[in-house]
Amino acid sequence: MQIVTKVAEMQGACRRLRLNGLVLGFVPTMGALHAGHVSLVRRARGECDAISASIFVNPLQFAPGEDLARYPRTFEEDCRLLEAENVDILFAPDAAEMYPQGAVTTVSVPGVGDRLDGASRPGHFTGVATVVAKLFHVVSPQRAYFGQKDAAQLAVLRQMVRDLNFDVELVGCAIVRDSDGLALSSRNKYLSAMERDRALTLHRALRQIERMIAAGERRTAELIAGGMEILKTADEVRVDYLSIVDANTLLPVSSAETGTLVAVAAYIGTTRLIDNFLVA
């Protein structure tokens, strides 16, 4: 696996792959990789000729007081994992390379970028859209792979890709869970054993809503009430949102029809976790 830290070098390496007629897949990450990231790489490997990935903890998407400084960083372990999955090129720039002195341009996606996590973390999706736009320009992949766990992020990036005419296909990939149902997340490393047990409440709330839908309930107010009853059973779980929205616009809907997004975010102690499902 080739490890590249400079923008110009990465652009050249990816350009050579495309000029050789290869379909280039891209998996952008912030490192601290787990089985969910591996699933993205394997999906890309099955659909593309060459695979690029990135590891960059993007400071622009962290607000003051958030967990930028303590975000888990496991670069050497991540490299071994990616190499074992036959990734061809890893882009691992530092912040000065991605945001050189004097850089002032950002990418904002108003509306959809201000909903769900965008409402809870003002400016977050501007940071996400900016770094992903820059990565797309550096790598120029034909396909880019993202986890469905970050459903709001996917909606924002799809809007950005449409609006700015990026020539890339965004591929959303299924959430990967531990055997007990907890959605895999790099931030799970923060959880104590007791907090991890409490974190399962998010999945249990979503399962309750799934059962209610399967039983014929479609009214979102009733579904949210049912999910909240589960969330209230756990100590020290502070709900940020439990919402049922259009998966593309992230606007609330009155009825949970096929393709509707059911999403939850909550703090387990000081750790903010998210989870969701799409109504079948």
C-alpha cells in the first residue's frame, strides 16, 4: 500500500490509475478504523479496480469544546488493517496540508446541513462538506463509499454532489453492528463498560419503533413517543433527538413510509452516539 501525505502527490497517483482505465473507489475516514470501515473497503473492492482511502481527523468539523483533541488516533494499526484489505493508496495529510495558511474557502449546504446533527452541532456539516469536497478534488474517484450510520452526512453530501456537479457516485453502505446490536463507531472507544450497556438503549428504541411499524403504526408522533419511552428507561442517557424524516431533505414527515429515515442521537455520559434505520 502506498502512503501519501501531500496533495500534489496524491493527485498524480490517482490520475495515473484513472489514465490506465481503472475505476477508482474511495473510502474517506478519520481513522480509528473498525469493522464498519472494513465493510466499506470490501464493498469498494468488489465494485472497483483500485481502492484509495484517506485518514484525516478534520478539525473544521469539530466545534470548540468538542472531542478533537481526544478523538482516537491509531494510525499504525489503521495502516495494517487497510493494507490487509488490499487498499492501493492511503492519503494521510496533516491539517496544514489540507488547510494551508491563508485558506478561507468553505462549502456550506444550507437547509439540509442545518438539520438533525447540523442543528445540534452548528457548523459541523460545513466542515464535513468542505473536507469531502477537497478530498474529491484530490482523489477524483468514480465512486465514494460512506456508512449509512452517518445518514444525515450522506444526505448533505448527496446534495453537495448534485449542486456542484461532482462526477462521483456516492454509495451508502449498511450499518455494521456488534453482536448485541450496538452500531460500530470510533467513539465507542470512549465508553466505559457501564456506559456501553446504556448505549444499547439507542438500538432498543429503534427496534421498538420497527416493531410498531411492523404492527401497522405509521404516525410519526406515536412512533417517536414509543421510542422515547425506551430511551427514558436508561440512566444518564441524554437524548439529543429522536426524529422521523425524509431521508434526502431531513425534514420531518407525518407518516413513516418506505424509505423514511428514523434517526436518534444521544449522549451517553459525555459521548455523543448516533444510530438510525430506513423504513422497509
